[in-house]
Amino acid sequence: MTVKTESKLLPTLLTSRQYSGMMATFIYNWPIFAGIVLFSTVVIGASFVVPTPWRELFLLSGIGGLVWAMLILLASFVVYDWGDQHEYDRLAELGELEKANVVVDVTCGKLRGSRGILPRFQGGHYFLIDIYDEAKMPDNALKRARSMEPALKAERRIFRRSATPNRFPLPHNWVDTITCSFSLHELQNQADRDAIFKEFARMLKPKGRLLIAEHGRDIPNAIAFGPGAYSFFSPATWQAHFETAGLKVTHHERWRGLVNLWVIEKG
């Protein structure tokens, strides 16, 4: 069954294991990159007509803008696409996904992690749960992702549902594994984050696992992604949410210096 989204724009670029993460960063944030290139072009051009010392300052600013844009794409490639193993492979490995019978994949519309997880889960029920709320998630990059993301294709049946942070349409103590790849930070309201972790705890079986991949609000992410890092949260913030919901971290590691990977169990 194919889970359809609104568009199939650039499907090859956005579904390849080799460069989908970097291309998604570029395509979904293209106005930012276009703005950087325009700024750099104008400033470098102006450097030829302004007097010293402004000439050097203009030239340095223009080149710096282009270098920054390239560094963002390079960081995206390293953290998402470089090597044979990606962060979703590592999460599936840590969480022993192949042993699960019911998997819930929580997303806001970006399906790269879903494409990575699906081939590693061969049996049982797979639920793709969309928690997108336009009123609470105004990020334009997310809106572009939802409109441009190619359809999720799979050689098996996928159950697609919508949910709110405080209400998932699934029974108590029923789910083996919940996966969340770069989606939970879109919940900028603390009450929504508390609510969704309580729902996770409600749905998970005893010893059921919650697998999370999230960037952090820290210096390495600020260097790699600029002001966009402010939309992320610190590990301490996430830890507080886990504890409030009665969930216990069994494993935490830093993936390529920029992403936090958690395996969390219901007691």
C-alpha cells in the first residue's frame, strides 16, 4: 500500500539513501539558501565599487555567507547521509525493532526516517501517525516538506492515522515500539510535549520501547545550522519529559556530534 502525500516533486532526490537528508535540508529551506546567495552576490559585487576598508569587509562578508551555506549542507550530509549506517538504522538496531509486532511511527509529515525504518520491520502492524497542527506548527520549512515530500511506498500495508498530542487513536498497553525521528521538537508548547509522552506511556506495553532522534539546542548544532538550532531542545528538557511520563532511558548516545538518540522503556 502507498501512503500518499500531496506532491511527488523531486522524488529521486528526497528518497535516496545517499543524499536525501542533505537534499531535504536544501529543498525545504530553499528561501534561506536563496537569500544567502543573493546577499553574498550583492555584497561581493559591491566590494568592487566601495573604497577601502569597506571593500575587504564586503568581500569577506559575501564569501562568508557562501561558506556558511556550504557548511550547512556539508553538516547535513555528514549527520544524515554519510556512511552505510544512518541514524534510523542505529535506532532500529538499538531498539531491536525486528522483534516488535506493533510499531507506531510518529511524524509531522517528513518521511525520511519512515523510509529508513520500514525495511527493517518485516512483520506485524505499522501505524504512521501524523501529529501536524498548522496552528501550532507555523514553520514554513515544515509546510514545504509536507507539500513536497514524495509518497511513502512500501511492500506491505500501512495504517495511517492523525492524532493530537493528548489523544492517539490506539489502545492501552498495545504498542511494542514507537519511533520519532526529528518530529517532537515541532511541539514547541511544553504542555503538548508532556501530553504526548503520557500518551506514549499509555500505549506502550510494559517494557515497550520509545525510539527518538532529535537535534539539541547547543553550540555544535548552532554552528552547523545557525539560528535554526533554537527550535531544538536540550537533552535535559527531554529527560524531564521522560521522567514526568514515567519512562526510563535505557540508552542515550550522540550521533555524529549533532543528534541525540534515545532508547526509552516503559516500566
